[in-house]
Amino acid sequence: MRLGDLLGMSLSSLFKRKVRTILTVLGVAIGTTSIVVMISLGIGMKQTLLEEMENYGSLTAITVNSPDGGGGMMYYGGDSSSDSSKDGEERHLDDALIQQLSTLDHVDAVDPMLNCSVIIKSKGYMSWESVIGATPEYLKRQNIPLKEGEMPTSETEIQFVYGNTIIQDMSNEKTNKSYWETGELAPIDWMKDQIFVIFDTDRYWSAGSTDENGQLIPSPKKHIVKTAGVVKGEVDDWNQYSYNIYCNIEALKNTLSREFKGRTIPGQPTRKNGKPYKEIFYNQLIVSVDNMDNVSAVQEIINEMGYQTYANAEWIEQEMKSMNVIQAVLGGIGAVSLFVAAIGITNTMMMSIYERTKEIGIMKVIGCRIKDIQALFLIEAGYIGFIGGTVGTLLSYLISFVINKLLSGGGAEAMGFYMEEGAGGISRIPLWLGGVSILFAVLIAMVAGFFPSLRAMKLSPLAAIRAE
């Protein structure tokens, strides 16, 4: 019997028992919908978690600190009390280390970071802020969104890019109150107003007093620093760039060298005799890895070199394990519905065999192959799975749309998930999931129809013909 004949006969047989077929298809549709929606929720939660973590930094970046924590103003991870010379060798983050790390497998780039604290003054307001010096290449790769201006590139003239929430920290010098107490922002326009920056913060706070030698401590120099740009966002919009000030790292090094000439720059290591090094060491190195799967291996190599490291991939791996368990549980819940639907298919096919016993006997008597008879019932079950799977998948997209609409009004945040504007939603059905769900429904249906088809094969032709 030709395949076309088998397909036609199977489809015709389904239409002869419309009510039973519709009910069976409905069971498959509900089962498919359940499992797809449950899996989509798991996928959505994992993707939402990844998007949240990306707000804290790249998922393929490794932050490298010196063994003593780098002495920087902004130190992340590790134990700052550890000894950097346990093996008799002092380790610092310098250009030689950058070249060494750049030769490691899977490393795309190594970017130095130089951090310092500054005091900003303008129009009777002031604030103590953190400045991050980075290379133009690094700042460009970050794609920091700017509301106005551009990223600084000059290595001689220091220019700042202000985070959009910095203005909240500016407090009135007379009342010492800021936006957090008054609810009013300082009337400062970063791009137009004159901004004074004090790099020697220690001298600023101790100016007017005397040092250990009884000498009067003078006031530090105020630098007029031009504003290059402002990060995009309202004053209450938080992102990983909103609370820092960025500048060109070479311009920052030149400024600090002039400001602290002959003195130790805060956050920089000193020699054993207490004198400063001529070279300015970096507070951190950002190692960019080609793929998140290779982060752990590269991180282990750097740790073995005696440096402290931190990567978002460390804790995202643990979170993903938890999410995988949740997704498996959700998928299992949906699979129960599909299993119940499979029992319904088996029942439908068994009833069909009982009703068509005489027809099966005639087919055997006229010479129809046993395999064709089995194929006839398997195709019939496959039709049920295909129609039910397709309907269930389409229904899943509709339910997913409704869920995302309902949660877009704040429900996702109530569940512990921060949904950014334009994000994919808490329920996400990728194209592959829709296709796989239909194929899975067909497979389950044909498995459910397999045992009834075996009974059809084993029927005695003469007994089947005599059956009423």
C-alpha cells in the first residue's frame, strides 16, 4: 500500500469519529500547552536572570586584583589582608602583566583600570565621588549610552563623563543636605557649568591643621575639569554606569603624577622604605574572555599566577544550576498533562480497533501487509499528535503573551524579577521550542498508538471477519 493511501485512509478514519477525535486532540493540545508554557517560564526566568546579571558587568569578563587587594579605592573580591610577597615576590598590576595575560588562550583583551576618589564642587554644592580611568578602547567596547557629549580620548587634558545618578550626591555646602534629604537636585548642568575637582582629598579634609612636623597643611589645588559627556538616563535610573565618573586612564595618570609629585598617591603601594614607586600601578585589570564557558579555566590560570580574581560567571553558574532544577520541575509538571493525553490516545486507538475489527480482517484477507496495517494506526495516532501539538503550541504563544502582559505592570518585580523596558518577558517561547513541542506531541502520540497497533497486527483474519 502506498504512503499516500495510508495517509488518506488514516485521516478519513479520524473524521468518521469527530467527537472522539476532537476530545482526544483537545487532551493533546492541553498537554502540549502545559509543557510548553512551563518550559517557557523556566527559559524566561533564566534569561531574565542573565539580563539582570549583565547590569552588574560582562558575563565573560574577569576582574583581576593584586594579592593585597590592589590598594585601590574600589576593590572587589578577595582578602585585602593577604600578603603579596609570601613567596618573596611582590606582584603588582602593570603593563608587563597585561602583556603576559594577553598571550593566554581564549583571552580577547586585557584592559587596565585606575581608580581614585575625588571631591567635586560647583555652584555651592559638593560631593565625594569615585573616578574610573580606562582606555578609550575599553570605554568604546562598553557602549556606554550617553545623553549628551562623547567619551574622552585626550591623554593630556583630563575630561570626565558623569553617571546619570551623580547629581543626587551633590550636597549643599552650607546645609550639608543633598537630594536624599530635600528631594531637590543641585542646580548644576554638567556640560555648561564650571566644575572644580580636588584630587588630594586627604589634604582637603586636613587643610589648616598641622602635620607631624608641626607644619601647616595647605589647601589642595582645585582643578577645573571639562565635562566630556553624561550617561543617558534619568536621575533615578540605575545601571552599571550610572554611579561612577569615567575618564581617560593616561590623562588620569598624568594628573595624579603632577598632583602628588614626590608623594605617595592614595591607593598606590610603596617600597619597603616607605617611598613611592615611580610607576603608577593599576587597581584592576579586566580580562575579556571569548566565551563564558572558558571563563573558569582562564580564571584558574590567573589565580595560579598569584593574583586574586572575580567573575560574574562564578555565581551565575550556581544560579543557573538552581534555575535548571526549577525548569526541570516545571517541565515535569507540564509532562504530566501530556502523559494523561497519551493515555487518552491509547484508549481512542483501542476503541478504534474494536470498532474496525471486521475492516482489519478484510484488509488481511485481500493481502494487505501486516506492516501497512500497523502503519495505518500509527499514522492515525500521529495525526492526533500533530493536530493537538499544533493547536497546543499556538495556544501556548497566546497564554505566554497574556502572562507577559499581566506581569509587565509590576507583577514580575513582585515575584523577584526586575523586568527592563523592552525585555522579552517572564515567559519566552523560542522558535525551536515551538517546533520541538509539535514533534514531541507526534512522537508521544505514536508511542501511545504503538501497542494498539500491535493488537491490530495480531488479529486473526477469519475471526475478525466474523466479528460484529
